[in-house]
Amino acid sequence: MGTHDKHVGFKANRETLKQAKAKLDHGELSELLRQELDRIAHGADVAEENRLTDRLRHLRKSRRELRDERDSIESNLEEIERKIERIEKRLDELREQEGEYDGVLSMLEEDLHAGKRILGGSDKLHRAATIGDCKPEEVIADLKERNPDVPEKAYRPARGDEDPRWKSEPNGLRASFEDNE
């Protein structure tokens, strides 16, 4: 209650009061009675002004709540956007790394098809393992999977009387050149 407000009490039929309260929300009966007193004392214009002022206050509160909700949603969207960008960047890095790994594997495959042995200690093999973020044995397993026609001896050192190359006649330029003569 404000400083100029006065508590008003009057008698009303108990059943009528009970039915009126049942039809209204909590506190709504008191508000309706205040509005009726304003209308009687000051006329319809003041009562209308009070009603509109209350409605305006309610609408402003609703607007503030909706703006807060919108700001929260925008904040969540921005966070999701940042996460999407980080994941897309990481995927691009992985794809680029995979492309580099495939390139080094292709170089190793060229060596294989030229008859060179791919040994566990070779620099190319270690470079491929570093790029592929794996072990040299895994690089050899990938080469074997991609080149099932290459025998096991291509992946081990030459034994005593074996040729340093795993196959004696490479499928390279010389073979193509001889076919064209």
C-alpha cells in the first residue's frame, strides 16, 4: 500500500464473495474493486488510465523477458557457431593431412613398383608415419592393403644372395622404352 492508500473493508454476502473469488485469479478481485472505486470517484477516464498503465507495465515486462530470452538464444547460437568453425577447421586439417599421407604413400608405391624394397628404417617410411600420425608398421600395412600384388619380400631387407631390389626388372621407363622400339 502506498502512503495515500487506505485499507477498505465492507460487508458482502459470503456465498457471493466465494463465487466471485472462484472465477478470478488470486488478487484479481481486489484489483477489480480498486478500479471500480477509481471509476466511481474520478470517472471512467481515470479508471481507464489506471487499466492502461497496468497493461503497459505488463507488456514492458513481457518485452524485457523476451529480449532476455532472445539474447540468451543468440549467445547460444554464437557458441554453437564457434564450435562448428573449430570442428570444420579440424576436419580440413585432417583432410589435408590425409592428402599429404596419400601423397607420401604414392611415392612409396612408386618405389615399390620400381622394384625398391620398403624397409622399416627408411626416411620416406618415417616421414609417411609422421604425416599419417601412425607407426611405420602401420604405413607398411597400408601399402600392403593398397598393393596386394606386391610380395612380402618387398618389405624386408635382401637376404644373402638376393638382389637388393625385390624384383629384377622394374616396370618403369626402360620397360616402356623397350616396348616402343
